Amino acid sequence: MKPGSTNSILDVAGLKVGNASDDNLKSGTTVLLCDEPYPCSVAIQGGAPGTRETALLEPDKSVSGVDALVLSGGSAFGLDAASGVQAFLREKGRGFAVGPVRVPIVPGAILFDLINGGDKQWGLHSPYRELGYTAAKQAGNRFETGTAGAGTGALVAGLKGGLGTASTVLDNGATIGALVAVNALGSPLLGSTGHFNAVRFEQDVEFGGLGLPHPMPSDAGALNIKFRESANSLSNTTIAIVATNATLDKAQCKRLAISAHDGIGHAIWPAHTPMDGDLVFGLATGKSDIALDPADWIDMGAMAASTLARAISRAVYDAAPRPGDIFPTYGEKFASNQTK
């Protein structure tokens, strides 16, 4: 098993990604646009999620597909981003048909980036609806990672977080892709080192190629917590989309999302805390026409987790410095570890 040609969620046919951000705001939005409605579900394992239209993604609910998914900064204000995406899709005539009316189905999830050094004095209405519209309009076959889109203002313990992506092609030909905005309470690193927790899943040198430290540091299992002694410790979340070109129904998309959550645990320590809103959307485009047998599901679940773990590490590794940052980037703190 190896990455797809772009090592991104765009290796899953039928999808586009768009970002919009504001460096003064230190926040932004990322949109996954579907070429047509696709089956989708969600698994929420964090104690502090912020979501829109996630109840309809349960397998027993009537709507069978989504038109787009949104990951956004802005805490609850960022839920407005999905309205901007919905407006864009409505212009295109997209949406769930109810008689003569079409309603675009745009579930979303948010992360808390309101205390990161950015200017949040936006007045009466938040900017996220317009950021969502812009991100949808700019969606295409290339997008930036790191300090971009929903990852613009993200933070982890002691470092800037960011937007990350990765992909894996399974032995049966199916492709899995992950897209994630990383704003975790915990750390993606082994103790005080620059080595990533997810090192055993790394492909080539996608997040530095450092391997495991030797000897293992004495603080490898220590808890490194963002804003530990502050009320700001509530300002966290890792939100992700894991997609495949295999043919899945909503119940199987739910299982995909559940399995992918292991990737958050592999990459971030600690994860799924009461102060994180950790959430994974699972989506299937069916473009490969590959149906999974029981043995295939072992590979699918494991690779969903490892792909998401790699995407999380790449999000932090790719972060870029901006004026007014309150935490350094990985590159600033561990400059000698970054590949050129």
C-alpha cells in the first residue's frame, strides 16, 4: 500500500477542495465539494463538538447523500461557513429535491480558534458565510495545506496546527484520502522531541523522515497540554474527512469514520478528551465500483486510521509563520528537522 499520485484527498475521484482564509482574522474555512451527492456519515468522539446537519448523517435518516462538507475555524460562528457553501451550490442548481425546490445538503464542523492572536472584532455578522462561499467558488484540483483554510489559526500544544491531507491506495485498488484541520489539546510529538507520534505510518519523508528517536526520551509518554492552566484549555478540536472511492452505503461510511478515529489517537496524545471536539466524516464516492468483502474491511479500517494519522502530522509539519502568531511553527522550533 502506498500514497496516491498527489498524496491528498483529491486522489479520491469525484471530489474538489477549496480554501479561504483571512490572515488578520487568523482563521478560515475549507470546503470539500462533491461532484454529485455521495453517501456520508459521521463519528464524534470528542466531548466538545460543534456541528451542523450531522444528525441527518446517521444511517437510519432519510437523506442519502451530501453535496459538500465544511471544516471551519471560528467556533460556533464558523458554522455560518456552510451557509455560504449552500448559497454557492444553490446558484449551481444543486441540492436535495423537494418538489420544485432544491436544498443543498452541507454538513459542517468547526474548531475553536478565537484566542490565537487574530482580530475577532468583526462587528454584527461574522465573516464565515463569505469565507465559505469563497472557498466553494475556489474549489478545484489543488489546494494549500498547513496555514490555510480551516487550519489558518489552528494550534496544538506549543505549536501551530494546520490543515493536512494524505492518501493511500489499497491492494484491492481502492483509494482512501484524508483531510483534517488540527487544533488539538494534545501534542503530535513524542515528548519534547521533534519526532512525530505517527512516525510508523510515514510515507517517504512526508513529515521529515526522522523515524523514532534513539534512545526514546524519558518524557515520551508525558502529557503536553495546550493552555493547561487556563480557561483557554476549552479551545480545541481535530476535525476530519476520510473519503474513499469504494462503494459504501451510509452504515459503512459510519464504520469508516469510526475506524479513522484511531488515527487521531495514533497521531495526537492525548486525544478525544472532554475539551476536544474530535470528529470524523466518512464519505464514499463509489467511483471505483469496488465493493468490499469482510477481509477488505480490515485493510480499509486500518488504512483509514493510518492515512488520517499521516494527514494530522503533515498539517503541523506544513504550518507557516504569520505576523502575530502566539506559538511557533514546527519549522521554526525544529528547523534542522525539516526536509527541503
